[in-house]
Amino acid sequence: MTTPAELLRSFARTRASLDGDEVTYWWSGDVYSWAPDEPYQRVFGFEGINVARLVPDAEAGPDAYRLLTREAAFFLDPGTREILETWQDLPVTHIWNDPANQKWRPFPIPTTELGGQVCFSLEIPLSYPSPLPVAQYPRHSAGDTYRALELFQFFADRADLAGPAPSVPASMSWSRMSPWLPWMARGRRPGGLTFHCRGRKLSSYAEVPERTRDYIAGHHPEFAHAPEKWSEPNETSWTYFRKLNPPK
């Protein structure tokens, strides 16, 4: 992994598969609230999946890729870990991001040597005009600019990366600092949420917990597979909420 192209190829084998096969990541964790002068609270459990297919991006060059993905995640009762339908008498809007695609070009991905493992780190600060302007969504928007911080770590064995396989076993961690979720109806109240999760690359979608597979099959069965072709723009929790609740 001495050049950005080689580094991206190793990361691609960790995050997905070079042969275009579908790859499922599953993760589990918790969501914590924070606000000035209030104690931190674990408000939700959290569980999700991402099903991805990696394809070459011939338009961008021989070392570029497109990652085609759908992503579903669910807010859980923090005690029972059951999927919630309501919270404080409010309907819960789960995460159904279709698509959640990415374009990859060679770049110096930060890595850390951890004995026999390699950790790939991605730190993604986000700041852009909110799909939910305060004037249109005073109960659901924290501001006219959406700001969040996404922190990913992917772990793979160096011995696996030295081999020829198009995909290598991997585990991951993910943290996110974000505003209150729109469906929580907290408006511009100071504070927000921190997501703290960990997971792994599965050998197949069939390894997703049965409860979660059943919920996906009963609501949006297409999320069991990655998209077949590129589309844009990406869906987010905020754009999905707007789609379900168009401005009046």
C-alpha cells in the first residue's frame, strides 16, 4: 500500500469486493442525547445494515470506483432492543437511504498499524443547506444548515490484505454527532445526538439477524440487495423525512 491507488484498492477489498459481489455490513450500538446543563442519556438502541456493490468507474480512470449501496437502520428500545414504532407519543421514522452511493478516487486514506491489523480511518465533516429549512419545518429543523460529523474505522488483517482475494473479512466502528432527528420534533432546542456503533462484514445477507431481515422484508424488501446502477442524489434521514412530510 505504497501509492494512493494501492491504498484505495486495499480499502475497497475491506469495505466491499473487487469482483462486484454484494457485500453486507451489519452494525449495532446506541444513540445518546446531549444538551446544555442536562445529563447525557442513552435514548435509543440502534441497528443497521448496508448492502453494497463495487463497480469500476471507467469515466474517472482505471483506479476509480463507484460504490452502489442501500442502507437501512432502526431505532430500538434501549432496554428491550425491540424496533420502536413510537417514542414519546411521536411516530418513529427509521432510516431508509436509497441510494447511499459513493464515488471513490485514489487519495491518501489515513491508516494505523495495530499489530497484525490495519485500521482505515475516515473522518467526514458535513455542512450544507438543510433539506428542512426552519421556516418550513419549525418543529423539526435545528437550523437552515445541516451540520454533522461522521467517523468511520474499518479493520482488516494485514495477512488477508497481502493475499489475492477480492474481498477480505473486516470489522468496523462508526460514530456520528448530529442534530436532533427531525421526527423528534425538538426544533431549535440546543443539543443533539451522538451515535456509537460497531459491526462487521458478513459472509452473506442471510447472516443479518432474523428479526431485522423480517422487518426489512415486511417494509422495504428491496433493501436486501444493492442497487443495480448508479443514481443520485443520495437519500438521507432529512430528505426522507421531507419526502414523507412535504412542506405545506
